[in-house]
Amino acid sequence: MGMMSITSAAPEASSPAHCRAHKAFLLSNYVLLGAASSCIFLTLSLRLLPSACGFLLILLQALTIAAAIAGCAAASSGSSTRWYGAHMVATVLAAILQGAVAVLVFTRTSDFLAEGLKSYVREEDGAVILRMVGGLCVVIFCMEWVVMALAFVLRYYACVDGGSAKVQQGEYTTGTWQPFQV
């Protein structure tokens, strides 16, 4: 059984719903890029050289940025299976971790600030900055689920929309192809 990929046609040949979903997907990924980079800068404002927890928090935001970039690449390359798979895996991992960080920040702010980050800023200022990071983590968590839903919608349109997708096939045997490959 050979490999099969789906490439989207030109945007003007796509259905209006497909174009709206594509634009919403790209906009959502751009919002994720902005929110994740803001989290990185807020984390760095707590301390110039972050501790291990701070480094892991920055690494989580970098994973979120990588997922958003993979999503933009998947959307611009015609939903190739490789970029789509990388995007979905990175987005799911980042969403789970973003939710965990948000809960940790809001439930144990002072412990996280004192023991985890070991910040040099005043405790009151650090708590405010850390709660802003937690708020952004909640926004990122919600946006990542929106992005995943839009990715599934785009994949659906690429597979089902008759005029907006063409199937390129190697060795295709009838009845063995599945549109959603994980």
C-alpha cells in the first residue's frame, strides 16, 4: 500500500466555508504565537536567568510556538500529512501542559514563586506577573483546543469537499484509505 497525500486547491476554487475555516485557523495560530511569546517575556521578567521551573515554563511556551508554526506550515502546504501530524501531536501535548501550568499557577502561586522560580523580584510583584502568566496559559489552553477543532474541520474539507481537494496516490487499493491518519 502506497502513501497518499491530500493537497488543497487554490483558495479561489475552495468553498466559502473552507476559506473561512482556513482564515480562522491561521488567525488562531497567530494568536497562539503572540500569547506564547508574551508568556516567555513575562517569565523572563521574573528573573533574568530563570531557574529549572522557569526554564521548563519557557520550554513549554517554545513548544506552543512550534505547534503554531507547524499549524501554519500545514495550512500553507496544503495539509500534508507530515505537517498535520506534527501539528496535532505538538498541540495536544502543549494544551495538556498549559492547562496543568495554569492550575498550578492559580492554586499555588506563592509556593511556585518561592520554591520553583526563586525570583529576585518582590513577592507581590512576582505574584502579579505569575498570575498574568497563568491567565495567558488559560487563554493558550482554550485557543489550542480551538486550533485543534479547526484543524479537524480543515482536514475534513480537504478530504470531502469535492472541488477543493485532489487526491494524489501512489499504489491505491480501493477501500483501504482512511482520511484521518494519526
